[in-house]
Amino acid sequence: MKESMKSNNLPLRTAIIGAGPAAFFCADYLLRLSQPCSVALFERRPYPFGLVRDAVAPDKPNIRAAAHAFTRTAQHPGFAFFGNVCVGRDLSLEELKQYYHAIIVATGASSPRTLEMQGGGLAGSEDAVSLAGWYNGRLDCACLRPDLAGPSVVIIGAGNAALDIARILATPAVELEHTDISCAAWEVLRDSHVTEIHIVARRGPYDVCFAPQELELLSRVPGCGIELHAAPARLEPPAPDAAASRMRKAYAVAGASQGRARRIHLHFDMNPVALLGEEKVTGVLFEKPADEFVHIACGMVVNSIGQTACPVAGLPFEEGGNRIPNIGGRVVKEETIIPGFYVAGAVKRGANSVIGANKPDCLETVRGILDDRDRLTETPLDEGDGFLLSLRERGVRVVTFQEWLQIDARERNRGELKGKPRDRLLSLEAMMAVLDQ
């Protein structure tokens, strides 16, 4: 690594599209390992941190704390943040390439997978990505009004995101009041009439995607019991390995939390067939093995079958693989490397996982850039940040990291008045008003 670092002393300029965990991991590695260099993050939202701010449940402050480490990275003199800039709309890849030797795409997988079935367009059909954005105050979801007037909700899918949604819906509002949940979402949850939450897995108890600790966390929701809809034999591990034993223990803990005011039902081996209702969802029809059908009545259904990455204009994309094709982080088209373009995070792997899983593949991508450094820095670049003039001419209000800190301080001050870590600003206009003052 040190030999790669010392191969030349020409400053390396790198742009990263996205400002979530993968983007910050790449920035941190570059700033520590590739001096002299500068790194600029381009983010379509006016704030950084991606899913740490927009998707992590508000009752998980320990995961939110990752933003502190990212903020330390942002204090490096070679770091720059250009928020409220959408690459591909406000700024093209071709324009960026005039100013940066390397461009890393780290846009994540933030779009919900589509659940193709009869009745998918009925009112009351939501997705886990939008609901997480709603209770976190994500700007494009802050005004969502999920229908919690009925007693029953069905969640299709059994990953960590599904359990997060179930836990937030089941947790008494008073338990969430002093978290950094969106105040607008908290008011809706306060008035919720939901008492029955059905999490439906398409596979068996040992093929689900949620982690055992997430099920145990669900078991600790005050006043909420869990019912496991599976024969006792199905809850026995198929193999005596450590992972299966850990899951078996989680099921045992969950099964002991019954007989309470609210209930979470865990169903297995059930495939959704159709959403029922005329204008609004009234239930979901599922098919079980041996052509058995099950109907679960509900007033809202949540699609939580995973997320997809989005294509970036000007770069290849594998629809089936849900990723930008790459070799070790270098973008390829028909197995030919496209010089100067790299990927990191979910858009590189084509899979959803925990935040920390980004670190190894981010390091792999950065190592590739360091190996390519001599060739990359041979390309002459336009000096300075001339693209900022183009953005201003197009009416784009760029938000710097220092300006984000002003927005952050305002949210924290608002939250202090309510006994919360922060009270989120729920519109772009409200955030811009802070800066205009």
C-alpha cells in the first residue's frame, strides 16, 4: 500500500456520487491512504449520511452514531460536500470528469423492489423504504399518511427492514416520543389503532433474512407479544451449526412473549397472490404449500421484499444483478474497464446488508484507485470548481458541509426544546430558510 501511495506526488482528485456510509468509508480511506488528494461528495439531498439518517429506525441511536465518525472525516481539509446536487440531472458525468481523475458511484440501493401482483395499486399499499423515510422525516416521504385506522397490518417480507417496520408500529408512542423520530410521524403513531401485525415470510424459519438479534429486539417491545405460526418441528434447526442455534434461541425468546395487548404474528412458507379490496386494501391472499390458500384481513399492507439500485445515466447497469457491472470496483462494459469510473457499496455488490459490510468492498475499490493512480493523474483537469458556476446558472442551490452543520444545529436546538435528540426539518424550504437567515 505504501509503495502505491508514493508512486507519484501529483494530487489525486476524486468525486464520489452519494453521501451514505459507503461514500464516507471511501472518502476516509482515500484521505488517509492516498495523499496528496482531495475528495468531493455529491449528494442529491441537502444533507449527508444516507440511510444512517433516512432508514435506520429512530430507536437505534447506536447505529445513528455512525454519523459522528463521518463528520470527523468531513473535517479533513481535503474533503468537500456538495449537497442538493443530483448527478445526472443537475450535473452530468461528463462535466464531473473534467474536474476529477476518478469518479466513484456509491448511490446505494434505495428503491423498493416492486411486488407484482393483483391489487398492487390499491390505496393502503405501502413499501418499507417509504415508511422508513416517513418516520425518519426524509423529505420526499415526510408527508406520507399511512392508514393506521384499522386493527391489522400485513408486512410481506422477513428481513431486518420488515422487523424494523413491525417494531415501530407495535411500540407504544410514548416509548418513541423522546427519540429523533419525525414529529409528524409520531403524531400518526400516537393515534394508531393497529393491534395485530402480520410478518409474512415466503420461506421457512431458517431461510429468513432477518438477524436473530433483530427478532430478540422485537420480543422486547413493551406490551407486545409474538406468535410463531409454525409447527414445533419447523422451529428446530435443520443443522447443528452456531448460526442455526442462535436463530433457534431467538425463536424461543420470541415464542415466550405472548398474551399482550398488541401481537406480532410471524408466518412462514406463504407466497402473496393478491391484494384484496375494491379501492382500498382489505386483505391479502397467500398461497401455502399443497395449494392451500390463506386470507389475512388488513387495512394496510407493506411491501418489504428488498431494495434495488438505480442506474446512473452514462454507465452500464445489470438489471438482473441489480448493480453496476465491475471488476474489483472498476466499472466495466462488456468486460472492458471504463477508465476513471468505480463503484462501492450496494450498487457494487447488488445486495442489501448491514452498514459495516460496506467497509471491505470500499477498501477494495480504493486500492484499485491507488493502483491506477499514475494513469489517472496523467489526465489534465480543469482547475478549481468551475462546475459551481454552471450549477448556479441552472438555479441549483448547493449546500456545503458547513451549511449542513447549520441545519443540523437548528434541528438539535428544536429537539432540545422537546426533549429529543433532534426535531427534523421536513422540507427543503425549511432547510434553506435556515441558511438564508
